[in-house]
Amino acid sequence: MNKPQEVSREQWLAERKELLAREKQLTRTRDAMNADRRRLPMVAIGKDYVFEGPDGRAGLSQLFGGRRQLIVQHVMFGPDAEQNLRAALAADPHNVYASAMLGNWTLQNGGNIADAVQFFNTAVATGKARPFVRTLQLAGLVDRDVAGARNAVMQAANDMRRSGEPLDPDTRRRVVTFCCDLNLNNHVELAESLAAIPQDDAWSTYLWLDGSRSDHDAIRLQSLQHAFI
């Protein structure tokens, strides 16, 4: 690194004053540009956007919460995803979105099931954005053929049933197949699913997931499942 030229104090002072004048001019130019930016015209948003907010579905104006500005943090699942999500949680430990996304990211990257479950539990405990949390939770756990996954899925499904949360029919079928299918799961896998929650809850949750099928074969299968559970 080259050192600056050594000069007299008088020459240094003259050059410092000249630099200070240019710095002040730059500040005035930047301030003027910021003022021009604030005076930019606006375009009305005509489309009725709907978002999943902390308290459920909300329009764009509702996300402002009566404030003049809305700060949006965009986090993508790139190489720095974990670092960004943990930074978001450090800034706000109750950030439901960061907790749910970090739980899903942990599963997608072969992380520990227990760690992922803890992140999801933290997100659920906030009581906010439940559909968003459950989507990431079940998407990450269902069909993940590792110890602990079926236990976590059954606990989540049972909690959803007890709290009256909605679950679409396709996801219900996937959960039943993953956790309770006598033909596809071995004894250890079935035992893990059934041990996750109390026996009465296990049967109630199975019926909730299985739906209200009333044909003869469905009733017979349910009887067999009930006897097994």
C-alpha cells in the first residue's frame, strides 16, 4: 500500500479545506436527490392483493397496521438462508415466518428432526399465520422416512384437529398414508405414529384425517384400523 505524500501543515490544511468543500457539495447533491425521490409521483394499486398476515388473510393496506410505512424483508432459500433466518429470529424471537421457514429449511437440508420440530413449535406457539406454518411443517415432515417424522406429523395433525384448523383433503390422505397405512408401514413405523398421542386421540385424529367415507369397504377398513389402534 502506497503512503500519502508528506507535506507541510499549511499545504495539508489547504487541501483539507478543498476536500471539505467537495464533501459538502456532495452532501447537498445527495439531499437534493433524496428530496426528488420523495417527490416522485405515485401509481394507484388497483389489484386486490391478498396476503397471509400475522392474523390471517389480509389486504395490502391492512398489512400497514395504520402506519405510514411497511418494511418488507425478503428471504430466499439460497446458500445464506440459514444465516438470514437466524438473524431474523435474533432481531425478533417471535417472528413466526422465520421460525417456520427455518424448520422447513432444516428438514430440506437433512438437519435434525428435533431441531426442526422445535422451530415449528415456536412458530405455532405465536398463534399467528397458522396456515402458513402448517403448510411448511407438513410439507417438510410428510414422506420423510426417518425416525421421529411420523411422531411429529401425528402430533401436528392431532393439534390441528383439536384446535379446529383446516386441512385440505389431499394433505389428509398423504398424512394417513404416511402414518397409518397398515399395508405400507412396518410395525416400528406404525408404533411410532400411534405412540405419538393418547389412544383415544389417535382414533379421533385418524377419523378426522380419513374423512367421512361411508362405503362398505371404507367402513370395514376403519373397523380394522380401530382394532389395531
